[in-house]
Amino acid sequence: MAALQALGIDTIALDVTKPESITSVKAEIERLTGREAQYSHKQCRNV
């Protein structure tokens, strides 16, 4: 993680089992990008 931050890449911790973590990450993305985070479970797929 420190190596990514040294390159100027922001990292965000996400616990997908906790709704409050998902809400927090969405808010952080909005803060960092200045845009509303628009995600749907339909956009996600198992890889």
C-alpha cells in the first residue's frame, strides 16, 4: 500500500460485508473525484 501511495495512487479500504463500509467508500470516491459514485450490484460480476 505504501508503494502505491508513494506513486500518488490513493487506496481505499473496503469491507464488502458491511453496508457502512460501502457507503463510506462511495462518499470517499465522491470526495476524491468530485463526482457522484454511481454503482449497482448489476454492474458487478464474479470473476
